[in-house]
Amino acid sequence: MSHSIGGKVLTAVAVILIAIVGFVALRANAQVSREYKNLQAKREEVSQEIQAMNARLSELRENQTRFREDPEFVAHLARQEKYTCPGEIVFKFPVPADD
């Protein structure tokens, strides 16, 4: 009869150990799963940032080409910044105050 009780105790201890190991494994898996989802979200965010930067780089390269090849574009930008060409006369008119 003592073998029977010892066997039951051993079985109970084994079941408890298996339950503990299973619980720890599930918690670890949940943590890994959360971390994986966080990393996926971060990867998507970085991917969008890269796309935006590539679009901006393309725009800058296009402007660089226009600066090199389109003198009218350069003159237009210069006039927006109040620059003039040699020999030009600039007229300034007062802006009426709003009443």
C-alpha cells in the first residue's frame, strides 16, 4: 500500500511540475508574441519614414536638376527672395494700413 501512496505522490508532483513548466512556457510565449508585434509595428513605422524620406530625396534631386538646368526657375526663386539682376530698378510702394 505504501508503494501506491508513493506512486500517487510522485504522479501528483510530476503533474504539478508539468503545470508549472507549461505556465512558464505560455507566459514566455506571450511575452515573445507581444515583443514580436511591437517590432512589427516599429518596422512598419520605419518603413513609412523611409518612404517619406525617399520622396523628399526625389523632390530635392528634381530641384537640384532644375537649379542646374533652368535659369528661369532660379530667377523666379531669386525674385521671391527680393533679389534683382544687375541693372534692374526696384520700385517699392507703401502698403496701406488696414483700418
